Amino acid sequence: MFTALENYIKSRSKVSGEELEQIVSLFKHRNTKRNEVLCDFGQTCKHFYFIKKGCLRLYEIDHKGNEITGYFALEECLISANTSFMLQKPSRDCLVSLEPSELLVIGRKDFYHLVETVPAFASVYHQFVEFAFIHSQMRIYSFLGMEGIDKLKWVMEHEPKLLNRISSKAVASYLGMTNSTLSKLRAKL
């Protein structure tokens, strides 16, 4: 059940068998239904998730009522409502399971205990934070001033699985455009 998580950790850090056992023992298995909310707007996020199977989406709603997707996470990824999880403040985001998913979940207290006591886990966490920052910066700077067609090409190059797995409405919200605009652009390619 925890093989995917073990492989994920081993591929990112030097970890002893004892440390790996300690890490895995603090994760719990959880199945979700399609569109199940894991952290809602205004809730304080208390969990971190490893996706064994499925897809999670992190999004917010702007002042006009439009959904703005910040991130999609597929198999063998870590995800949380990061800002809320780290700062323990009410979330501006909603974290939802887009499809029935198998997750491995760890609570905040156990998560930070591992970060503080198991160097291999701290390394995995730091890599996650670095990736999240770089991904965020790349999207911000790449999308500023980009035409819609170029945004679509960027996703096709950097995150091609999204176009096959995720609804076009959700992908459009990730790209900062309407669903009809995305459909027109896809037809051009």
C-alpha cells in the first residue's frame, strides 16, 4: 500500500530502512470520491497528501466569482493548501479531488515532527517547497504577457497530462481564460 510513497522518498533522498519505516508509519490511507473537498475556503488546512492514484486540484475564486486554478497534482505528487498548512491561517484556496483518488495523508503535527527529526524527510520537504516556488514563478512570468495560444503550448510542453485528464473548464481556469477560448485555441493546433 505504501510502496509508491516509499519509492518517492527513496528517489529524492538517502533514507535508511528505519527512517523510511518511521515516515510511512505516520501516513494513513484515504480514498476520496470525485469532487470531494479536502480543504475548503476559510478552513485551516491540517493535512498533507501524497497521491497514490488520482488527481487533486487547488483553486481559488476571484472577486468576480471565477475559479482560478493554481495547481493540479497527479500520481506520485505531494500537495496541500500550502499557505494555510504552513501558516495555519484560513485558506483562500479549495483543495478538491477531481476524480476518485487513493491518497496517503499525514497530519500537520506529524509532518513537521518528521521534518525536524528525520533529515531524509526534511530533504523531501525542501525539494517540494523549492519545486512549488519554481513552478509558481515559472507560471507567473511565463503567463504575463503571453497570448492564449502560447499558454496552451506551454501546458502542452510542460504538463501534457493535464489536457488528457482534466476537464477543459478546469484547464482553462489554470490558463486564465474561458472554456470557449480554450476550445477555439485547441482547434487551431
